[in-house]
Amino acid sequence: MLESMQRLLTGLQPSGALHIGNYLGALKPFADMYGKYESFLMVADYHALTSLRKPDELRQNIREVVRSYVAAGVDPKKATIFQQSRVQEHTELAWIFECLVTVPFLELSHAYKDKLAKGLEANAGLFNYPMLMAADILLYDTDFVPVGADQRQHIEYAREAAAKFNNAYGQTFKEPEGLISDTIATIPGTDGKKMSKSYGNTIPLFGSKDEIAKAVMSIVTDSTGERPENVYAIHALFQTKDKLDSLYAEKKGKYKDLKEALVEDIETLVAPMRAKYDSISDADVLDILKEGSHRAREFASAKMRDVCEKVGVNV
Ligand code: ADP
Ligand code: TRP
């Protein structure tokens, strides 16, 4: 079957503790589809350096991303799980792309502007971010890149980088397609805005039941409406509409009871994953990354040899 030969690659920045928005928006969709493709799952640790300068935290986050994906159902034998920084070809190719694109072109990045608006430092790494991401994708002749809607423009940047290189040096890179699901909603946080680690409104994915309960109890409720909409919106991700509607009718006005029911429903989903998560040791994570990065390097170095030949740095 032709489809089984197609390549899928995605990446996640190890920039903080994962939350249920990450699970429903990124981990679960990947776990549901990766088996149909030759799949690569990359921990974008160099990307995280654009915003994180705490080495111990970074180390811990890298391990957490790997554990989380495996706990969410990704089999490291069936997908290549690797660390960006262990495959040096990514930063090398990013440099070559940076020499092909202009500053005004990179200035069009919404993600860059959004990050500056959130108060992040305008470091050159943040500015060049899209070219490192282009390298991540293009090194593997990737067909599909499953990402959230916020990453749409980054996929366009990768396509442009491929086209510019091909135009300058001859056909070398495949232009990838983004797989952006319209059916995956933006998961709301405890304040009703998009759940995001940068807004401090998250429900932790692998937190203890107490931590989950603490986050759920902090969901902002508005006593003027028919039902607590913020609680309901999150609850609807874990329960059928019929069950919820009868529960919310029965417990009308009893916000604490409704929140307790939500904690139980989150716990039902998370408990088996948490058990799996806890069973993965640091040594297991290192083995997965070592093996995956070795496999990734084989693809990346072959591609890079071709690139070096094309641009003329191999003498
Ligand atoms: P955060 O906003 O917490 O920093 P990231 O930007 O690191 O999250 O996102 C990592 C992945 O999780 C992306 O694929 C993103 O689309 C997905 N994701 C993050 N927050 C949500 C959300 N609230 N709803 C759905 N998906 C999300
Ligand atoms: N920029 C992506 C994010 O913030 C992470 C990422 C880095 C990525 N490299 C990638 C995603 C390559 C897909 C493919 O979510």
C-alpha cells in the first residue's frame, strides 16, 4: 500500500509541563495516526532554547515529552522518537536555509510577533525559528506534518524553504503538507481562554489526582448563566453530551458537585496513562532517544551529503 510508505514527522518543544490541551490537541491525534505512516517524532530541544534558559528544567522536560508520548500510546519500536540536538544536520541545514531567505520574509512570522507580544526576548534564535523547523521537516523528505492550527504558517515557511533551495540548486526537497485538523477544537483553560502553559490556566496531564482537582476547582464559574459554561466546556471533552446534559440539569447550581464529577471523568482517562508514564524509567527514556536519534541520523546524514554536494561545500 502506497500510503504506508509516506512519511510523517512532528515535533514538540520541551518547554514546560504538558497539559490536557497538549494531550487532546497533539499527543492523542499523533498516537491515533502514526501507525499508518513511517513516522518520526522529534523533541525540539534546540527550539526550546529560544525561550528556556534553565538547564535542569530543560533536561526534565525532554524526558517528560518522551514519557508522555509513550504513555499516550506511541510505540518507540514503530515510530522514530528522537532528540533534535542529537542530529546535528538540523542546525547545519537551518543555516543553509537562513542564507536563502531574507529578513523581511522572516519578519512576516505571526508566531514571532506573538511571542514578542507575550514578552519573550527578540533573540536571533526566535527570529530564525522557522528555518530550523523547515530543516527538521525537510531533512526526512516528510510528506505530512501533523500540527495545531497555530503552526500553519511554519509549514508554509518549510515549503518556501524547499522551493527556494530547489530553485537555486535543483530539485532536492519535497514540499510537505500540514495535517491540521479542523475537528480538534482549541481546548479551553481554567479561565475560559485557550489552555496554555504560558497563561497559567492549565490542567496538568500527568499530575496527581489532587493536582488535577486543584486545577479543576480553580475553573472560573459565572453564576449568572444557566450552567457553569467553563466547567461544561472542559467536561464535554470527557463525557457524552447526553450524560452531561442530564448531570448538569440534576446538579443545577451545585458547582462543587459538577467540578467533582469532572475530576472523576478526567481521572478515568488519565489514571491508566499515568501508571504507564510512571513505569517508564529515565534509563528507558535514554534508550529510546539513543536508538531513535541513531535512526534519524541515518536519514539526515544521507540527505545532508546531497545538500553539501549541491551547494558546493564538499571539495
Ligand atoms: P502551549 O500553548 O501550552 O505552550 P504548545 O504551543 O507547546 O502549548 O503546543 C504543543 C502542542 O499542543 C501543539 O501541537 C498545540 O497545537 C497543542 N495545543 C496546545 N494547547 C492546546 C489547546 N489549548 N488546545 C488544543 N491543542 C493545544
Ligand atoms: N514549532 C512547533 C510547536 O511549537 C514544534 C516543532 C519544531 C515542530 N519543529 C517541528 C512541529 C517540526 C512539527 C515539525 O508546536
